[in-house]
Amino acid sequence: MPERSRSKPEWQVRIAKERIDILFGEVARTKDTALQRRYMKLAKKIGMRYNVRLGGRKKLFCRHCFYYFGAGAKRRLRNGKIVIACPGCKHVTRQVYKN
Ligand SMILES: [Zn+2]
């Protein structure tokens, strides 16, 4: 696979991935929602800068206000889609349901 010219050096991407892993670990550990938001924003920022995909993990937080859904947010299934109403900003996220 050819490297895109704008991609960062491999070692930087590796460190970025590690930092994102650590941030998500911290988010899952803390109960402080303000702290969770900060970590989420940071993880997304790092991901964008170093072209690191958050993958399934980006579904764990609100795209709008970075509220961490965790296991607590209400999820409803509608027309084959998961509908999550963000408790933080009322923004509704729809995700395609996959097994
Ligand atoms: Zn939100």
C-alpha cells in the first residue's frame, strides 16, 4: 500500500495510537464527565492529526459534545439503526446496526 505524502512518520503514528489507547482507558476509568469530554476531544484531535482511525471507539461518544456514552446511555433500535439520544446535549446519533 503506497504511503500518502501527508502521512506522518511511522514512529509518530505509533505514539499517537498509544496515546489514544491511554486516553480511552482513562475515559473508561474515570467517572468525571468533564474529564471524559476532555480526553475524548484530545483523542479525536490526535487521531485527526496523525491519521489514526478511532474505529469502533468513535461510536462511544457524542459527535456533538463529546459526551461519553459508555454503557449508561439509552440506546434504541429503530429501522435497523441504533438511535442514541445524548444525555449531555440532546443531539441524536444514529448508527447502523451490525452484528
Ligand atoms: Zn452530546
